[in-house]
Amino acid sequence: MVLSDLAPGDDTTYRSDGASASGYRPVRAREYLTAREPWSARSGIVAAALATAGAVVVGVCWYGGSDLRTAEDQAPWLIGSVIGTAVFALGGVLWVIAGFRSVRHGMRQLAADKREFALGGRITGSRDHAPASGHAGLVIASGMVRTHRPDCLLVLGKQVRAVGPADDGLEGCGVCLP
Amino acid sequence: MDILKFVRTQWDRTGAVVAILGGLLVLLLGWLGTSDTKYVAQQIPYVMSGGLLAIMLLTIGAVLWLSADLRDEWRELSEQGEVLLAEQEARDRMIEERVAQEVARQLGAARSGVSARSDVAVHR
């Protein structure tokens, strides 16, 4: 496993393209428009696996070493628990690095897109997770005075209905920014 | 904003604060447990359960807080991208309108030219 496997847009590179107005365009789809979070599922699995393995090792070593009476007997268990802690922390570090890499690639992609747009080129992207303009895709729950995206934290687990013409004039949620 | 809503919307930062406070508490408890012991063999279990657990909790707190910041950055990127696409759509619409106006103008000019020629023909 290498670090470049962890983030969704890690292997995004920029190449010269004659058809592009700015001369450069991302080879891969624009992750910042399509992905909900800067982490891929794989980076989550790798981080969670390392953290879980580290925590288990620490737990086992604590259990194994706590009943022993001499420091010499406990030393191997202590070393094991330190290694477990390091593995646990490694999972967190990989998670953060994957996020930073994705955000950095997203910034590069956005900068390239802005350059492309300023030079009159076209940006091909889809807003898979974004609602269409107007009310389409937005929801509201009873008693609410703001519209929300379906995945907004403020409507999770609530009985919601689609926003319709009767809800014209309602403001958008300040959290999900529909 | 009430506290429950804040916790739900900022769950990662709330978790980070809880984990960091928990880590500091565990560190303190570990120190309290080990400070009165005379033998290293009695101190090592506190190091493993208190010290290392505290390090793990502090790691969780740091990762959660950094993740929250990265999510904010990602959301900002996404919003800027959507603004860019909206501007592109507006530009496309404007170009289409201008093309349609130009076509209509040229068609109108062509029709008036035919009409003028017809008039000329009639008068001749």
C-alpha cells in the first residue's frame, strides 16, 4: 500500500491538452464536485483497520502485562503496547494525510478549472451530490422554516417531505447551504 | 444555537474536545495511580493503561479536529466549484441568447431584403 492509494483524487495529474483553453486539464473527474468528503472508502478502511489493530494490541498487552510481578516480565508487554499505540496513531496519520492530499488536489483542480473558465474553456463536471437549482432535491420537516439538503445533519432521522411551490420564500439551511 | 444542535452539526469537533479532555483526564488518573507506587512493576500497568490510553485519546482528538477542518475545506472547494459551474451555465445562456438574437437579426435582414426586392419588382 502506498499513500497515493488512500485519497480519492491522489493520482490526478495534469497534462497538456491541445483542446483545452488553458493547456491543462485534470485527467480524472473533479473529485471536489462529486465526492462528499475528501476521503475514499479505502482510506477509511485502512485507517480504521490500523486503529483497531493498534487498540487491540494495546488491550492485549495491558491484559497480559498487568498481572506480572516483575518489570523484566512486563517489559515485552510494555514494548508491545507502545507498538500498538504507534500503529493506532499511524492509522490516524494516514487518515489525515489522505484528507490533506485530496484537498490539495481539489485546490489544484479548482484552480485549473478557474483558469480554464477565464480563458473561455468549458468545465465538464457533474454535481452528483448537489441539488439542482430551485427547490429540486430539497426537503423540509414539519415545523421547520428552512429548506435542507436530504443529507443535512439537521434533518437526519426526521420525517421529511420534498420542498414544493408552497414553500416558496423559505430560506436555505445555514448548515448544508442548499 | 443550542448545545444539542451544535453537537449534531459539529459532531467531529465535539468529539475532538471530548477525546482530548478524556485523554487529559486519563493521563491525570494514571499519574495519580502511579505517583505513590514504589516499584516499577507497579507503575508499568499504569503506563500502559493510563499513559498509552491517553496518547490514543489525544490522537483521536487531534485526528477528529483536523478532519473537521478538512471537511470544511472540502465543502468550500465544492461550493466554489458549484459557483464556477453556475457562472459557466450563465455564460452559456448568454451566448445562446446572443446567437439567437444575431440569427433573428440576420433572418429579419434577409426577409426585409427579399421584401424590398419584391417591392422593386412590383414597381418595375
